[in-house]
Amino acid sequence: MSLDDQKDQQDQGFSRRNFIKTATAAAVGTTVATHFSLPGAYAAGSDEIRVGVIGCGGRGTGAIRNVLESSKGVKIVAMGDAFKDRIEESRTRAKQKFADAVAVTDDKMFVGLDAYKQVIAVPEVNYIILATPPGFRPLHLKAAIEAGKHVFTEKPIAVDPAGVREVLALVETAKAKKLNIGTGTQRHHQAGYIETIKRIQDGAIGDIVASRCYWNQGALWNRERKQEWSDLEYQMRNWLYYTWLSGDHIVEQHIHNIDVINWVTGSHPVKATGMGGRQVRTGAEFGHIFDHFAIDFEYESGMHLMSMCRQIDGCANSVSEAVVGTKGSAQLDKYTIAGASAWARAKNDKDVDPYVQEHTDLIASIRKGEPFNELKATAESTLTAIMGRTSAYTGKAVTWDELLNSTEPTIVPADLKWGPMPTPPVAMPGQQTSL
């Protein structure tokens, strides 16, 4: 089970103590303003955040909890999902914890592949949460931004270069419409990471010359197929195991660690050379993705990043990021720096859950009318992960410019309909020529 999945499944009730900690958090220097007229589809003179949730599985249900714990004046008013059972379960769980803050009537619960359109079209919604499988992200982002809604989207923002390019084009569209976008890269809202990376960027370890990041863990969940499920429904309910839906786990999960290295260096790789495979998780129930990757990313400065991710039981686990500089080194996930400027961040019981803090920061920026747009950075981290996947799938070195300028169409099937959908073959390095 991933750390994100563990977070989603925790039975955390809404507590006054957690709410006060979040609303008053000083770790990232934000405050919640009141009684502003918000841009977009807002009632004049109101700062109420009225949330429409698209994607009501584990992460969507977790995001409901997170946003309701983040700030005062927040309500869930619309929900949409491809599957009726998921949306009903999500609403029930949310109402048990948050009561009247979950103000979703039956006519504001939308089911089907086009449910996202119906949620976005609800006039009172002014804050969209996107928590569907990542393959749908560019389509849903485009619809929400064109409709003038502020957005909190989970990472990654696409599963292929075509999707990344589409999202990059939306960055300026959102800015022009004065819409704020958060992207689910919660480490950017985690006090320990913020403080550690600031020290490094201020020169604590000198110039960064090497780095490593890992997300090595055990196996994840799998849902047994029911007789009435079509191929499409089966794949969507087990979306982790299909590249068109998840991007493979290097993109869907390991992006967190890759994103931290891009953040601390202020750049992205220009080349990837990697390998991976499907050694243990070989059954048809696991779709066609790999169960391990190892990628050497090269940055323009000449720095190399050793990146590993694995989802296999019974192995040594590590979810971490580290950098080495000319004057020292840092273990970012531990908030420690070694060398002439040695430093370690003491445990702070006042730290706020970053899954909550990211909503606090986004909502505060909306209420204050300040720009907030994480799309570009997350798009670059997404493309970095895709570059690593492509190198492992093909067995070839892959460059940033090749992917960014690729003319290959999206791997997400067009005009989805419930029915047959063959599982793509497992990628074979040396034989695979594309994504």
C-alpha cells in the first residue's frame, strides 16, 4: 500500500485542534483573509469555497477530508464519478465526519464518463478537485479552467507528452483568467521540506553535484473482476495497472520524489537512461505496467540523479530524497544537512498535515486575490517521470526535447465507451519503439 493510499484510508475525524492548527499555520507564511469577492463564479461579497469533486475513490474521498479540515467557510456541493457505488460510498463517509459541510444533494451527484462536465457546470461551484485517474487529467483541467473555476488537481497532470503539452498551454490560460491552481505535490507545503530546501538554495551545501531519490515499497491493491464489468470498467477500477490511466507507477507515485529533486535544483533533466521490468507482478490482473524502474537522469549542469522505484513485497523499502554538494550533503526527507553548515530540523508538533496545508495555501491565495499556479512545475516533473518510463520501456536514452516536441498522439483512447478494451502488451526494451 502506498503512503498516499495509507493516508486516504486513515480514519481521521475532524477535530477542532487540527482545524485551528491548519487555519493559523505559520510554517509557509499564509493567512486566511475574509469577506473578499473571489474571482470566477462567486457570489458577490462572499468568500465561501464551494467545492465540486471529480473522482470519488480513495484519493478523492481523502481530498474531501483534507479541504474541509483546511479552512473555514468550505462546503462540498457537488460530486462526480464514473461509478455510482464509489460516489455513494464517498458521500456517506464524508457526511459521517463533516455533517452539514457535505451539502451534496442527490441531484448534485453525477455518474458516468461525462460526470466531470456536470460537476463543472454547477453554477455555485467555484473550486474543483480533480482526483480521477491521471489519464483524464488534461481533459478535466481544460474543462474546469475554460469554465472559470479554481482547481486543485492531484498529480501527475498527464500520462504522456501530448497531455503534458496540453496542460502547459493551460498555464497561461489560467493566469489570464486569474484562476489559481494547486497540484497535489504536498511536499511543497510541508514545513520540513520548505525549510531544508531553502537552506540548500541559500548555499548550505554549495553547488549540487549529485542526487538520488527512491520510492521502493511493497505491492499495492488489486480489485477482483466481477462478471458484469466490461473491459473498460475493469481497467478503470484497477487503474494503477494501465499506463493510459496511471502513467505507470514511476509517473503516478515516484513523481513525488523526482519533483523534490527538480525543486531543490530549480531545473529539470535533459536526458534519461534507464531500465525496468515486470519480474514479480506478472499476472493478467496487474495489467501491463512494470514493477520496478531504475533511471539515471542527467541535468544540464552535469549533475546526475539516480532514481529508483519498486512495488514488490519482501524487499528493502525507502521513500527518500538526498543531494550531495561541494560543501556538504542533505537528506531531504529527514530534514538534515551535513557539512560545514550542518543542521537538523527538530521535531515540531505544530506542523500541519501537508495534505491539508496545500488546500489551506490555495484557498488563502484565492481569498487574497494573489496568484498561485503550480501547473508548470508539476508538468515538468510529470514529463521527467515520463522520460524515465520511456527510456525503460524502449531501452534507449531519451532526451527532454525529444519528448517535449514529440508528435506522437496521446495514449489515452478517444471516445471511451463501456465495452471491450484489450490490454496493451507489456513493453519489451529493445523492441518497443515508443511510449
